[in-house]
Amino acid sequence: MNGRSGIKGSTRRRSARGLQRALTRSLTRTRGDDALFLLALSILLFSTMDAIFTLLLVQTGMVHEWNPLLARLIEADPQLFANVKSLVTHAGVFLLVLLVDRRLFRRIAVRRILEGIFLAYCFIILYHLSLMVRVSMTV
């Protein structure tokens, strides 16, 4: 029977092949895009720095995590906090890199979203550094 017969298995195979082809096309389009690679790598590096700075600052007792879910994770298990934050960031960046040639809601280029995330992390890192200076002055 062919893929149009209504048998679920054949439809699944066909849609899985379509997904595989789309992922392959996306990866080959982004291969060699050094700026995209550096952008994604910078976001992941800043995310790691954010997690480390957050844990250091929270340990002083003078600062708290703004995100209520992540605040609970820090209280429960700092290692779990770092793992969850890393997993979410890595998965999100990976997905956005795969979709870099697309537009969100047909308006916003995914590359611009990655650039916005990078810019946000720049401000977050600067904010962390200013907090570290303040905390060091009070000690």
C-alpha cells in the first residue's frame, strides 16, 4: 500500500523523512556561517556565566533569583538549577539555529531573535558584574 492508504505507519515514515530532509537542509544552509556559530556559542557562554554569577550572588544572601521556578530549583538543589538552565538554553539555541532562515509569525527573523537573546545576556552579565561590585563593597 502507498503512503496515501490511511495506514498510520506509512504516514509516520513519510513525515519522519520530511522532517529529516528539513533538518538536513537547515544544517547545510547554516554550515559555514561563522557569525551564526559565534552568536550561538556566545549565548551559551553567557548563559553559563549567568548561572555561575547567580549561584555566587545568591549564596551571599544579598541577592535572590527573579524567576520563581529557578529560585525554587536553587533552594532545592543548585546542581539541578544549573542542569535545567543549561538544558533549556542549549535546546532553545539549537532549535533557533535550525530555524535560523525562518520568520516567527511571518514577521520576525529568527536570526534577529538570537541577536536579541545575545543582547539581553550582555545586559544580564553587566548587571551581575555591577551586583558583584556592590556585594564586594559591603563585605
